Amino acid sequence: MMERNGLEPDRQAVEAMGRELLSRIADHVEGLPKAPVSRFGGAGDAVARMLLPPPETPGTFHWLLDDFQEAASYGLDPSHSGYLAYFPAGGLVSSALADALAQVFNRFTTVADLAPALVAMENGVLRWLAGLFDLPEGAGGLVTTGGSAATLTAVVAARHDRLGEDLTGARLYVTEHTHYCVAKSARIAGLPASAVRIVPTRGLRMDPAAAARMIEEDRALGLRPFLLAATAGTTSTGTVDPLPELGELAAREGLWFHVDAAYGGGLRLTERGRARLAGIGRADSVVVDPHKSLFLPYGTGVLLARDPGTLSAAHADSGDYLQDRRAVGGLPDFHHYGVELTREFRGLRLWLPLHLHGVAAFRAALDEKLDLAALVHRELAADPLFEVPWEPDLTVVVFRPRGDDAAGRELLERVNAGERIFLSSTVVEGRFFLRINPTSHRTHAAETRAALEIIRGCARAVTG
């Protein structure tokens, strides 16, 4: 008989906890359509209780799950079909369950020989993603916690590959619409704020001619351009930069070409997305967040590199305590590709849903999201209540009520106060806009049309 302590439940207890956990998961998903998408205010007592230290004596699983569910009931629910703000993370159930299984098995997968088949499982998904972006045979990367961590890893690799140890005069090129994590990564990588150059845009997209002029001017001043960062789906408007022209410019000038496809990358699965992200295959590095346009739970980002050797050149290290480990032919040691040695096994949260549902199911869902964005744009653009300046490249639609910025802010407040849908806002060209992004796998035509009616009703109240 196996000896047990208070930390090791017997089979009966494990099964009982599992049944209760699965029942609550099923109840949560089933109840989402009738639940509010947001609940702000009133969390004070719950916050105070959650800050209490753990007790000396055991608790009860049932009541502890109650505590979690109460804590989770406050704030914003990105798994809700009415969550149309930012970039929805649907929390695909199959992926979440895969993650629970991976955590129980708790394998160490940053060193290939400790779990070779699991490393192959993760690497197989990465190779598939590299092919999706037309990266060459031999491209690879790693699964990260999200786009920010992936971007930092890419910037460090680019710095090492193009600048070496001397960072004097380094320059990288972004636009005002580039995600702030690029500039943040440059700062963490030891570059001053002056290293980040803001390229003008045309129609919200990076202007290749302006970028070329700035690179030429900087070289003439003795500076060292090393990285050009394009975006395949900007955060504010979902706009795709001109990737073919920027890729050509980067190649001609010898710059590392980085593409932030954290949001837009998954849409490469569709014919329309593939066309709109044409040219991404020239990238030296690509960031994609499966927790955005592949509907997976938060904490699932991916960095892909044209040459994974550039990642290991910048990040690889070792210690005497790893001397017993041996390379496995054809498999990467992921700890050489980034900053993490110890991390959870992230591959299963990608591998299982892709193999369980099949790629076609993801493609169909993403095609639906493109259709929903077209519907939103068509309906709002035809309504005299609204100003809709740009057609969506992907799934983000930005709009504002006719009038001043104050009217837009009031509209946003009214819409979100109803707790049936939730929108976010941004500032584009100095003006306040609302954003609607119907990319949750739980958001369909009926939910989108209902959201439009809510928006129209609130807009009529604002504009009189």
C-alpha cells in the first residue's frame, strides 16, 4: 500500500475533485449566454478575503471552488460571446483541459532528452505554424506566455545577430501603431529611447518610402539601423502593414525583419487572411498569439524564427548541473531559444485542440469572424449615426458617433454599463474611437446583430 501524506489524495478523492471540477466547467460554459459580460464594483469584500493568508488546517475543495468562482465573477469575462473588446481569448475548453493534464504529468520539456516525444509534440506544432507563414524548412521557435515575451526574445536575437556586443548608434523602426512591447523590449534589451524611430504612416500603414528615407538618413549620420518591425494586425485598428514592400526593404538594407502577427497570424488559415498577410514569409521572426485568433486560453504565445540558430546564439548557456544531458537529433532544447530554463509544458494546449477539432474547424471559425467584421462594418457605415472611416483589414472595426470625442466616451460608457456586451476604445489620429472585434469562437451572427442593436440604441440616447 502506498504511503500518503496530506498532499496526496487517494484515487477516490482525485475522482471526486475531478467530477466536481468538470461539472463546474460545464456549468460555466453552459451559463455564459445568460451571464453578464462584466461586473465592475462591489468586489471589496471578495478582494479582502482573497488577500487572507492560507490556513494551517485543510480546507474543503467544494468551498474553495466557490471562493474562486466568486472572485472570478468580478471584472470582465473574455470568454463571453459579448466580449468584443481588445482581442478576445475564448479559453477553448479542450485546450484548458489539455493544460490541466499537462500540469498533472508535469514533464520537463525545455531539454529534449528528458521528454523527447513531448518536445516533438510541441515542435511539430511550431513547424506547422512556420509552414503556415511560408517560413523555410528548418524554421523553428518556442511557445511563450504571450506576444510580449515572444517579442522580447526576438528583439534580443535581432540585437545579437545584427549588432553584436556594441550597441552604439543602434536604430530600429516602428510606427505609432506598433504595439508598445516592441519599444519596451528594446529598452529591456539595453537600447536607449532614441534607438526607436517612428516611421510615418499612410492610411494607418507604415510608409515604406518614408522608412527607406529614414534608414538612409540614419546611415549617413553614422548610425546603425538593425531592425524593421512591421505589424500584421495592429492593436488599435487591425491594420496590416505592407509586408511585401517592407520585407524587400529590410532585405535590401540588411535589417532584421520582424512581423508582429500576434493578433492577425491565426487568420493565415483562411484564404482571405492568407492574401492579406502576403509577404510574411520574408520575416526573420514572427510573433503569433494562439490565445487571440486561435481561441486558446491566455498564456499561449509563439515566436518563430527563420533561423532558430539566431535564437540560440543570443540565448544559449549552460551550467555544470546540466552536464548529464544529451542532445537529441532533430529536436530543439527550448531553453537555448529563450530566457526560460524551467517552464510548464505548453505544447499540449496547442496540440490537443488542433488534433481533436481539426484544422478545418479553426479555419471555418476564422472565416466566420471575417464575415462578422464585414457585417459590422457594413451596418455601421450605412447608419447616419456613425462615422466609420476605415474598412477592416481583418476583424477589428473602429467607429464613433457623429459629434465630438465626449459623445464617443458617453456611448462607450452606456454600452458597457448594460453588461450584455463590452467594447474598448482607442485614439487614432488624435480622435477617440470605439473598437468592436467579434473574434470569440462563441460570437456568431445572432450575437453580433444583438450587439449592433445595443450600440444603435445607446447612440440614439447619446445623440438625441
